[in-house]
Amino acid sequence: MAEEQFVRSSKAGQPDAQSAKPAANTKKAPSFPPAPEPLEVAVYDNHCHLEFEFDDELGVMPWAENLDLAQSVGIKGVVQVGVTLESSKWCADLATKDERVLAAVALHPNEAPLYKTKKLLDQAIAEIELLAAQPRVRAIGETGLDFFRTEGEGDLELQQHSFEEHIRIAKENNIALMIHDRDAHDQVVKTLLKVGAPEKVVFHCYSGETDLAQICADNGWYMSFAGNITIKRNQHLRDSLVMAPKELILVETDAPFLAPEPFRGRPNAPYLIPITLRFMAQQRGVDVNELAAQVALNTETVYGSWAEGF
């Protein structure tokens, strides 16, 4: 789904957000898919963005309604992920309002070059560092490298600097590192090995081939699979899932993006996790309850208790 169909806003779920008007020529967002059958064993959405607005006809699914719907199908908690300084502050605040939410805070790799200078970038990173100390903030992310949207020596240098600083913050706060890796597998791995990876590393929306999956397995890095694993052309993701150690598997939506088949192109939300998880269980040839229990344990190992600090 094209990102232009969504408008990121820290007002999401607030009373005035429903009246927000779309920009001129904004394409109408398609409707939310129907809810799937509930899971028998509850899990977590390892990565979502609840701060998005849609067009004025569909409006916003307020964050509380979003979480209620997810809970009704067996999703007992989410990690709400920041990508800008503003959205990271919103994430940290939301995690103090609802026990079902933990926060990840960071500047997205494509956000870093927008600061233009290292001095201005460092000022923003310093604010991320302050957020990281909050007890409901359990990860630094999403951070990493993106060679698909960012190019040019200067911009790539800022992106690399931002990534290394985010790694430092994760290590100093003893919390997880949530990685955005797009067309940058080799450099991401090289950076983690060069500067030293935190104890808990998550490859969000895992996108690599089986060679990267082997590297993750060898280093104890988690692989978080999203709805795009259901797309026919993504056999490499399914192959990676099958070979991944069970204790390193996570599941996510990356909502409102990457809705699983058969709802590709429609808005995604945490309540659709059961579709992806059932597909993953089928690919691995295991009972869905067995996989759900393992994934829930893995998620709590990475982020700790959702009740703690609330």
C-alpha cells in the first residue's frame, strides 16, 4: 500500500482527529478488513503505528478502539513504534496511558538526513535519549539503514551516524534495538558487529534471504515477520521463517501497512495478527497454539512485562 494514503499524526485517537481533512487529491483509503477468528493462545504485535489518520470518510480508528479490537481476537499487547521525534514522544506518552502498550522510540533512517547537519541531528537524538530512560520505553526503534529511499554521500553519512548513536542508546539503557533494514543487509550487519550489538536485536519486518536468517540465528538476533510473508513472491521470507530458531521468531503488523493476504492493499491493524500467525504456523508445520505460545514468550523476553512500570 502506498504510504501516501496515510497521514501520520500525533492527534490520532483524539476527538478532533475525526474531523481532520485530507490533503487535496489524497486517494481514499480502503476500508479495514473483517476481524479474523480469535487466537486461543494470546500473542503480541511486535511493531505497529497507531498514530495514523486516514481520509475523512473512514476517519481514524482511535487507538483505544484499535487495541480493544485486537484484544478481542487474542492480541494482548503491542509495541507502538516511533519514527520521528514527535511520534516518539507520542509513543512514550501512550505507553503510560494503556497497559497494553509499550513504546519504541527513534528517528527513522530516512528521517535522519532531513536534519541536514550532524549538529541538528545530534540535538534530536539527545531528545530520543531522554525518552529512552522512561520505564515504559522498551526499545530503540525503528532505526537502521535504508538504501532504497536515501542516497547521496552526505545523507548516507547522517543515516549511518544516526544508526550508530541509536545502537549506543539501546546499549546504555539495556533495552532492545529494533532495526529497519531496507536494501542494506550487509551494512546493517557490518555496523552491528563493528560497534557491538545490544543484547536484544530485532530485525523488524524481516526482509532478508536465508543467509541473513543464518547470521541472525548465529548471533541470537530476533526475526520479526509481518504480513508480507503471505505474498506469493516472497518465498525467501518463508524459507527464512522455516529455518529460524523458534526462540528467535516474532510477529508484527507494521500497521497500517503490509496487511496480509487476502487483504493486501487495505489498512492493516493489530487485530489482523492472527492471519499472519496462522500462516506462519502452517509454513513451519506446527500447531498454531504452539507457535503462539513460543512467540508470546519470545516477545516478553525481548521487551519484558507489559504490566511493569504502569
